[in-house]
Amino acid sequence: MSRTEQAHRYSETEEQQALRGAVADVAAKYGSGYWLEKARANERTIELWAEAGALGYLGANIPEEYGGGGGGIAELAIVCEELAAAGCPLLMIVVSPAIAGTIIARSGTDEQKTAWLPGLAEGTAKLAFAITEPDAGTNSHNLATVARRDNGGWILNGRKTYISGVDESDAVLVVGRTDDEQTGKLRPALFIVPRDTPGFDWKPIEMDVIAPEEQFACFFDDVELPAEALVGGDVAGLDQLFAGLNPERITIAAYANGIARYALEKAVAYANERQVWDVPIGAHQGVSHPLAEAAIQVELARLVTSKAAALHDAGEARAAGEAANMAKLASADAALLTLDRAIQAHGGNGLASEYDLAAYWGVLRVARIAPVSREMILNYVAQHTLGLPRSY
Ligand SMILES: Cc1cc2nc3c(=O)[nH]c(=O)nc-3n(C[C@H](O)[C@H](O)[C@H](O)COP(=O)(O)OP(=O)(O)OC[C@H]3O[C@@H](n4cnc5c(N)ncnc54)[C@H](O)[C@@H]3O)c2cc1C
């Protein structure tokens, strides 16, 4: 085995490398031209989603018995990263197979698994995920979306905000609270709410982000749900929610890492070709060093992302939580630094639409805020990794 092969095996199996190559080949057929055209026209990436689904990439982490690839979040993160590296970051992968797929595969009832997992795996079904509320913000203890028992079913009331892709999803996986039958206290619970359920209303939020996905405000007004809408039945709770949060952080990190690679590749090509004095601009260390430094930051971010995925897939929830938080912060920071430097290396062209670069700023900037903000990750690491006191 060559050193290069050995180095690759350090982090990835042969199957994972083959998956990476196969996804990259498909993504290259679409590229930034396709993604940006859809984003600028406020259209969805239906063709790419369908092809990635049919080839089994979107279901990489879904169990084989439900039509998925039987891999883990490591495989789904590879899919996310390679699509983004070709200029096609797909936010709904983070939401639908990563969060909803993980939660339903781990905690859903047999009926819920049969109803949802095959469709999520092949990309023919999509679930949005709704936790954020206008008045709760980052403090999920303040969630005010509540489901009360009624005639053997549920009545759901509440509001959610910045929910991605409601218009293109079949249903929304809603994080609410319900009374615990034993203690009478409210505890977190997840409900599957089909998009056309009476009492459920959703409106787009205008965003200054160029993206093929839209964000929505959701209103649940006396929404009647059957007993089976509760994910996992009465036994489930907080654990099932946490099961989905690490995959969310890991795949958004992979999404950012992919955009970073996309920007770096463009910057390197440009710096090798553009000449304003008597050498290509990449020969000036003022251009090459910022890009080299960005490449190092991106590689570090990719390493901690694959560590987080490996820990999650090994069932090491606590260690995965720490690594997933670190990966999310490191990847967002590395990718934003890289995109900024790639724009700088392009000079004025970096901001021109023709160069397909600055248009990614918005979707990437989101990664510093969602699904968990930079500040809350620093709070987490300060308290849990370092043992410092909590400030809030
Ligand atoms: C494009 C986009 C897509 C999204 N998609 C989804 C989705 O599909 N589903 C979903 O549920 N949500 C989604 N979100 C919401 C996102 O997860 C939240 O915006 C994010 O969690 C931050 O919450 P907030 O906006 O309420 O900020 P706030 O909680 O109001 O925080 C505002 C600022 O204060 C800081 N802050 C708050 N408390 C503290 C503290 N104790 N210490 C230090 N700093 C603090 C925060 O870090 C942040 O910078 C999306 C958001 C965007 C922009």
C-alpha cells in the first residue's frame, strides 16, 4: 500500500472514497451554473435531488432494510461535501435525511419507519424540521409549541420561524412539548405534521440569501393530529431529539467544507492564470499565503468533521456532541475565511456574477448562525470541555 493510500485509509474506507468519487462525478454534471440559476430564479434543485436520490446518495445513512445505503452520517457527510464542492450545496440534505432520517430510524415506531424511511432514502419524500421559535430563540427550554391530548389524538398550537423548505416537503417534523403522563410536567416531543393539515399555515420569509431553498414562518393553530403523529410513541423524548442534532451539525459542517473547497479551487485556478505584472498573481506571496493558510484551516475543519461523524456512527453520543460542535464552528469559520480570500484573489472579478463566487456568501454565512450559533458552541465548549462556569 502506498503512503497516499495509507493516508487516505487513515480517515476513509475504500467504499467511502468510491462514494466520494461517484458523487463528485454526478455533481460535476450540474455544477455552480445549475445551482445558481435555480437559486437566482427562486426555483428548487429538483433534477439534482431526484438523481442523487435515485442513485442512493440521499439515503446513504438510512438502514438498508428501508431502502437506504446502510451507512452512517460519515457517508451522508461525504455526499453533502462533494455536492457543495461542485458548487451545489443542498441544504435539505441536512434537514431531511440527516435530521429527520436519523430521528425516525432511531426512535420512530415501525409504522413511522415504514411510512417515511424508504421515501427519504430515495429522495421522493422530504421532511422539514422545525425547532426554532420567534420568542424562544437559542433557548430551547423556552419552546412554547405545545401539544395537548385530545380524544386519543393531539391538538398542537404554536409558532416556528426560519424553517427551511416547508414548500418542498411532505411534512414538518415539529419539536414541541407535551405533558408527561406520569409527572404532569411538559417534556419535549416530536410530531410529524403533514403540510396540508388544517390549522397549519406557512409563509415565506424574505431573505437576502441567494439559495434554492426558502425559509418559512409556520403557524400551528389548533392543529388536530392523530396519536400516531407523535414520533416514537409515548416513550420517546429528549434523547430522540438529541439523536438528530449531531447529524445536523456534522452535515452542515460538511456543507461548509464543500463550499470552501469550491472557492479554493476557483481561487487557485484564477491565481495561476491571472497575470498583471510579469508573473501569475499566485506567485505573489500576498496572494498565495492567504490561500495556503485557508487550505490548512479547511483541512483541519474536515478532519474534525470526519472525527465527529465517526464518533456519531460508533454510538459515542457525548463525544460526538463535542466534536460535532467543534466541527460546525471550525468549518463555518474556515469556509468563510476561504471564500473571503478567494474573492480577494479574484480582485473586482470576485464580486462579479460571472465568477460564481460572491453569490455563495449568504448560504455560507448562515452556517455561523444555524443550526446553532457560534456563540452557543463557544458556550458549550467553555462549559463542557473546559469546565468553566455557565454565564446564562
Ligand atoms: C437560512 C436559515 C435556515 C434555518 N433553518 C432552520 C430550520 O430548518 N429549522 C429550524 O428549526 N431553524 C432553522 N433556522 C433557525 C436557526 O437555527 C436559528 O436562527 C439559530 O438557532 C439562532 O437562533 P435565533 O435566530 O433565535 O437567535 P437568538 O437566539 O435570538 O440569538 C441572537 C444572537 O445572540 C446570541 N446569543 C443568544 N444567547 C446567548 C448566550 N447565552 N451567550 C452568548 N450569545 C448568545 C446568539 O449566538 C446570536 O448571535 C434557520 C436559520 C436560517 C438563517
